Amino acid sequence: MLHDTVMAAVSFVISLFLRYGSRSRISDSFLIPGVITFTAVCFTVFAFFRLYRISWRYASSSDLIKLTKAVTLAILLFLPLMFQINRLEGIPRSGMVINWFVLLVLLGAPRFIYRALKEKNFAFLQSDDDKKIPVLLIGVNQYSEFFLRENSTYLVVGIIDEDRNKIGNLIHNIPVLGNLRRLPRILLKLHGKAKAPRKIIIAPDYLSGLAVKYVLKICDRHGLTMARLPRISEFQDNIGHKIEMQPIVVEDLLGRAQTALDRDVMRRLIENQTILVTGAGGSIGGELVRQICRYNPRKIILYEFSEYNLYQIDKEMAEKFPLIARMEILGDVRDGDYLRKIFSREKPDLIFHAAAIKHVPIAESNPSQAILTNVIGTMNVADAAVVAGIKGVVVISTDKAVNPTNVMGATKRLAENYCQALAADAASGNTKFVIVRFGNVLGSTGSVVPLFQRQIAAGGPVTLTHPDMTRYFMTIREAVELVIMASSLGVTREKNLNGVFVLDMGSSVKIKDLAEQMITLMGKKPDEEIQISYTGIRPGEKLYEELFYPEEAPQKTEYESIMLGKPRQLDYSHIRRDMEELKAIMEKYRDAEALEFLQAQVPEASLYQTPKLAAANS
């Protein structure tokens, strides 16, 4: 404070000497009032800008900008104030322009000299480009602009962008060299130069999955590594030091366009409501719990059969959302009496039913257990919700329910049928049912991605069932966000829509291509360093999945990524009798009889390839 105040007074005197060239031409009648007034104005303005709180030890360019603003405002305030005192008589106008430069130097130079003495060098004022890693940056958006301003580890030698208007321009003094099509030529041109790029960095949410694969091939050809910029939320607190690059992962290769989410609608569905999630400790159920808690529910009820999974999700919620009331319930959806007791006692406003047996081979080997959980369990949840007068039930389904060739798909189809029939019948009362169908979820329990990662890390081989197999993929986060949005469409309507909401899964992905790309991402060469072997299609597995039945005639909804399939016309009383018959069969765990019954209820299914059923029929 003392330094800045003295410098303000000294700068005023120096500027007059520089203007007039001698002491004789400076009158004391305006020198003394001018010094006092200017110093007082500067003291006030500097306090307003909190210059006295800035640490000299870490003086930076941002501090210099703040100094410039403060000096400019001080002079602009001083001139009209001095005009009121003496009409600016004897004070040359150009003298205040000179004062602006002088005061800025007197305030800034000591700060940077102090920092240099403390660090025992002037490295922070010098270029340290030789120590930086030369990189090429792809994409100009909020993330890349932030990176260019704050990065101190990488030397960006050029930018690639698809906007023609940017090509040839400088962004933060870095040239925009061209678009993706010209990337190979740009790399050849830079090859051999002192600052040739050693890495290509991609801005998040800039490239499609196909474009990421294209860049990955080019990097492999030129021996470059590839990384993604962290999103702003991923930047560490120590901005200005080292910014950690993120590896390119499978989600980047899929390159799904970011879905426009109506978060206000999602919040209105969840906020101040009591929400119950079955299967709360599973991959889908756990993500549902996390996202629901972000919208501030009155209470979250975690219903889970696995004690360990329940402990894990409850512990996580206690740490992340300590202010949200929660209840952990260890229970099985197969226990209809217990569900009715819980629903009637807790009266949740909304139920997300995510509990299921989802792994195809396990369901094939244990058909009774799959039927009990996926069919009888869903029926129990739906019936208990109606009895308790719950506002809405959201049932998570799968694309394997379309023309199923396995037990898991057939059980999910039968569960869909029951909920559709109940929703259309007066027996449902005021309870709305929302069925949401989607494909494979990256990183979920049983997903191929973590399996491939383990196999690649172990040196291979990576095992595939068939070279032509394709699947739809979506990230857990995106799938759950769209489930909540679809729920808002189904629950908030006066009339039960009674169809199946299907999430837009984009284009199907060839599993062989996915495996090869994952091997490349982990720095290995497919079929050279890591072998790919084929084990043959497993029981119940099919080469490709479908999202709709032909008769469902999907219609668009308010949201581009959510479609609604036309509901089936089902007689609830008839399907209810069938379900009671199935329950009687399951009481004795008669696998072959249960599978025959399942085949009869879902005639489009092809379950006779199931080993247990085939053996029983023979």
C-alpha cells in the first residue's frame, strides 16, 4: 500500500518534468494540489481493485491487466475532479498521458523484479518453448481456447479446424493450418522441422467417432500419440501448471453427438419427490441413483438384493450427497409381499425398476432364475406399485427383447407385455408405466469393453464370438439421462402412453472393429502383437440386435433421441392368468416346462436352441 501510494505521487511529478523539461516551468500552485489529489484518487482506486491484496511473489500477466485498468480509471477520475478544483490550469493534457505510462511502469516493474529475485531467475519472462512438447491441436471450441490460454506444458505448433473462415488466421498467435482432410499433408510438411509435432490433441466433443478413427490411423502411420483435452470440469485446481491430457477411450471412438437435454423437465420430475430404485447397486441402477440425486429429490430409496452392492452405493451417496435423505433396503424383487409392504409404507412418488439378470450366457444356464427375476420380479414391482397408488413406474428393458433368441431377451419381452397390458387396463388405477428400451451400455456389468481391456493388458488373445457380430452401444451416463427424459414424457402426461420408449442408439458397431481400435488405443498392433481369436456364437446369441418390432411403427417424440413404439393390444386378464400359471411352474423350478411356457408366450422368440430345452424336448 505504501509502495503504490508513493509511486502514484512520484509518477505525477515525473510526468510533469518529462512534459516541461525543467523545474522552472512547473508552478507550485498546481503541483502540490495536483500531487495530493492524484495520490488520493489512486489510493482509493487501487483499494477498489484490491491491488494491495495481490501477492508480488506470484505476479503474472493477469495482475498486469488489473494494474492497467486501475491506472486508467484513476487518471479518468482525476481529470474531472481537478477541473472542479482549478479548472486544470497549469496541468498539461499530454502530461496525464505520460503519467499513464510512468505510473504503470512504477507499479508493475517492482512486482516482477521481486518475483524474479524470489525465483532467482527470470525464466517466467522468457520463452521456454524448448522444454515444451510440440503438439498439433484439432478443433477450436471453449475447451481448446481455455487450453491455449492456460497451458504451460505443450507447444502448440498449429491448429486443425473445419471452419474455412478460420484457416490462415492466428488464434492466440498460433496458425490455423487447415482442415482434417489436409492433416496428412500438414504432418508431412512439418516432418523434420525442429518443432515437428509429437502428439495430436483433440478438443472434446469436436469430432465424430469416424473422424476420431481417421485421426487415430494417421497417428499410427506417423508414429504420433493421441490424446484428448480435459473438459473444463476435469481441469485441476492448479491452472497454469501442468494440464493432464486424457487418453482417447472407446466413448470417443463411438463419437455419439451430444444429446440436447431438457434439464428443467428432468428436475421437475425428480425435485422434492421420493424416488425408489430397484437394483440400485447395479451399473444402470447405480447411475440412476447418482443422476437422480443431482436433481435434489426429497428422499432416495435404494432397493438392492446384493448386500455388497447396496453397501457400496449407500456409502457413495453418503459421501457425494450427504444432505439428501436416503434409505437402504436389502430386498429381492421376487418377494411380492415384501415389495407391497415397502411401497405402501414409504409411498414413493416414482419407481425406477432396474433390477434384472442381464448376462445372456448366465440366463441361458439358469433359465429359472432369469424368469423369476426378470418376469415375476417385474410383475411384483408393477402390482405392488398399483396397490400402493404410486404415480409412475419406469421399467428398464433391452433391445434383446426384440425377436429374442435367448432366455434373457424373452423374459424382458414378457415383462414388457405384462406392463403394457396392465397400463392399458383399468386395474392400473392412476399408476403410469413407462417402458424404456435400449442396447448395450459401455462399462456395464458383462460389457465386452472391460473384458477386452483385461485381455489386451494380459497380452491377448482378444476373444470374439463371430467376425460379423454387431451391437448398439451407448455410455451409461447418456443412457440414464435419456431414461429420465423418457420418464418425464410418460409420467407427466394425463393419459398413459402405453408404448415402449426406445432410445436412439445411433449406428451399430462391429465388435471386431471395436476390438481392433481398442488394441490400437493401448499402443499395440492387432493380429501382430495382440491376436484376435473367434470362439463361435454362444447359446442364445445373435449376430445383430434390433430396436423395434415392425408393427411398433416408431413415432418421434419432443426429443430427437427418444422414439415411441406403438403399443401392443393385449388383454390384461388373459396375460394375468398366464403369469399366475408361470408362477406355479416356477415354484417347482421346472426349467424345461418354464422355457416351453416362455416360448408360447413370446412366439417370435427362438428358444429351442437353448441346450436345456433342446435336451428336454428330445
